[in-house]
Amino acid sequence: MGSGIQRAQAFMVLATLLYRASHLVVGVLAVVPERLGDPTACLGTVAALAVSALVYGTALRDGWFDRRYVWADVLVTGCLLPLAAAASGGAREPGAFAWAMLLSTSASAVAAVALPGLWPVVVVAVLVATNLPGYLLARADAAVVTGHVNSLVWSALIAWVFWRYLCRQGCQLDEATERAVTAEAHKARYAERLEHHRALHDTVLATLTALAGGGIDGNDPRVRARCAQDAAFLRRLVEQTSGSEPRREIGAALEDAIRSAESLGMRVTARFHDLPAVPPKAAGAVGDAVREALNNVHRHAGTGHAYVTAAGQPDGGDGVTVTVVDRGSGFDPERHVPGLGLRSSVHGRMAEAGGAALVEGAPDEGVRVELRWPR
């Protein structure tokens, strides 16, 4: 559909085209049955049709009026044709050339829309000056002349008002669209940064924290392999390319999370049962949430052993429930304030994928993290 301004232009081209078409129909009906033998009337009708086709054909093709053709329309259809019709031999009554005068009103309308600045005022003045002699030749009364001048002025004025209004609305629509696009781009950048922060927190930061704590051997092949994976992730992040391929199976996502924890020296006992096929986004969210839950066990639980269970719904549906349990130091629910890992990497990820997370714990009784998809 184009921009708001382009829509406004398309509407005004169509509106003035219909206005001109109504006048051309009157002209053809006036000439064909009564004045078919009058060369001036026939040539005038052909000229009006040709100029109208030129003006509106190019406008429909290009999206807006060509000012050169608009001026040609004003001179031919609005000025010369009424004078020629009035000066022809049989035109001594206003009704005999009213069809030509009628065309000049649509010429004033298109000029008011297509010409800039004060040029529409000049056009209306020229049309009045060239149409009045025709009425004087026919000795038209003041009411007829006044009515025609009124039509010339108000056709131009109404078209100009419509055009200005549509221009304003089109500009507002374009501004609103630009604001919406900017907001969506900002939202997308924020979501991308948030995902990067989560990934850094769950991978690189977890590895560095484990190494800094001295609880693992930096020369262990598994630790070195994890460091290589984290380095590859950082390299992709710097190069602004996507990370690993989307996980298509939840089982593979869980295995990745468990291997990541085991590379830090943890022992993970895992049991999977009847895992369903879930969307890649959901599988990735569950896998990353499990990874962060195991990172928390390694950092805070005071134990090197965790238990991961995953199972589909008993009724065979597409849902899945995953639990991560440890028997470590636990926490006091009344005093515990969830950190970034739980808020963003666990609860946040699951919520964005349409799932939910539940964290339960008690002092010296360990922690249980339950992940459900769908919610």
C-alpha cells in the first residue's frame, strides 16, 4: 500500500479522476445526440478525452500528477475548449456549451491538488477570465455566471482542503509507522542483548567462576573442552553471528546441559522417560534453564551431585516436565532473593517460551527446580 503520503496521493488521483469522468460523460452525451455534425464540438470532446487520458494515465502509472500535463489540461480543457465551444456557430445559448464549461471545474480541482503554493489561485483566476467571455457571448444572466464561477472556486477549494487533510493524516501515519518500527527494532535489540547476557551468564561466567573458585582442575580435558566451547561462543558473539543450531529435540538439549555441568566436575544422575517432540524454542529454553539450574548447584549447593529427571505427560500429550534436584545446603524461602540466574535464565526463559518454572528449597534440605512446558 505504500506510505501514508502515497496513499493520500492515490486517493486524490482516484477522486479527481471520478470527478473528471462524470464531466466527460455529460460532455459526450451532450455532443453525440445533438451536435455530432458540429466539428468544433466533436474536436473539443476528442481533445478533452485525450488530455484527460494523458493527465490521469500518467498519474495512475507514476502515483502522482505530472505538472506539465496538469497545465496542459488547464489550458486546453479549462480555457480553450469553453471559448471554442462558446464561439462556435450554434452556441448562442448557455445550455449549448455548458458541457465545456463543466469540464473547467474539474480542471480547477486537479490544479488545486497538483500545483504548489499559490498557483491554484492563479489557475482559478485564469479559468474565470477565460470562461466569462463565453457567457458574455451567450448573454447569460447573472445567476448562471455566478453559479459557474462559484463552481470553479469551490471545486478547487474543496479539492485543496481534502488534499491538505489527507496529507496531514498521511504524515501522521508515516510518523506513527516510523515510531512503531523504531520501537520494534529497539525491542529486538533489547531481546538480543538479554539473550546474550543470559548466555554469557550461563556459559562463560559459570566457567570462569568455577575456575576462580579453585574447585576444578583447569588442565582437565573436560574443563578445557568447555573453555573451548565458551571461547567459540564469544567469538560468534563478537562477529555478530548466530550461535549454535536450534535444538530440535529436547533430549539433545538436556544432554548438552548435563555435559556442560559434568565438564566442571559435577556428577549428574539423569533419567528421561517418554520425552515428547516439542518446538525448538521450547526445547532450547528448557535445556538452557537446566544448564543454569546445574550451574547454581555447582556454585551454591555445596555438593557435587545433582539429579535430573524429565518425562512427558502421562496422557501422551506434548507437554514435558523436567526437575533438577540437589541435596545440598538449600535456602530459607523467606530470606532468599532470587539472583540473575534464576530470574532471567530460568524463570525468564521458560516464560518467554510459554512454560513456567518453580523453585523450592529449605535450609539443609537442598533445592528442587521444576520446569514445565507448556505452562
